[in-house]
Amino acid sequence: MNMNSKTPPPLVGSLLTVIGAGHTGLGVVDWLTKDQPTELSFWFTGFGVAGMALGVAVMEVERARGYVPGPVLAAVAAMTAFGLAFEPMSGFLTVLVPLGIGVAGWAKRRSVRTVHRG
């Protein structure tokens, strides 16, 4: 990582990657211990890997722009709402943390742009 960067560290993408890694780990543990149905371990592992990929992609956007753009946040919000609608007490609750941080950064960026445009 370029230590001379003027953009903040990619916090939202990093958190999404960590959440995805946690889901992947849970899926592997479920599969190895056979405590849960195979479908559940597949769900955790598959979406964990997808979550890590999303996190890495978001990190790249954060590094390039210094914030997460609105359309990316909308996609993460839609994914989170979908997950919470089907499984309210699930790991999707953890995605609310990076989503909130991302929305705050996006709103701050928009307010700075508005002030500069006058």
C-alpha cells in the first residue's frame, strides 16, 4: 500500500473482506465437524468467498476514490436487506457496520463537494 496516499485506508472493503473470511471459516468448520447440514456449510463458504471478493473490489474503489460511491453502497444495502429479510438474526447484521461507515464517508464527500461548488 502506498503510504503517501491522500486517501484514507480502505475500511469498508477491509471489513467486508473480514466478514467474508469469517463466513468462509464457519462454512469450513461446519463441513469438517458435520454439526450442520451440508447445504449450510456450502452457503456459508460460498457467500463467504463472494463476500471476500466484494470486499477486495470495494477496497480498490476506496483506494482510488477515497470513499465508496453511492451505487456500490446501494448494492451492499440491497444485499444486506435481502439477507435480513430471509434470515433476520444472521451474519448479515454484521454488514450494517461497514455499510454505515461507507454511507458516512459518502455523505461527507458529498457535503464537501457541495461546499466547494458553492
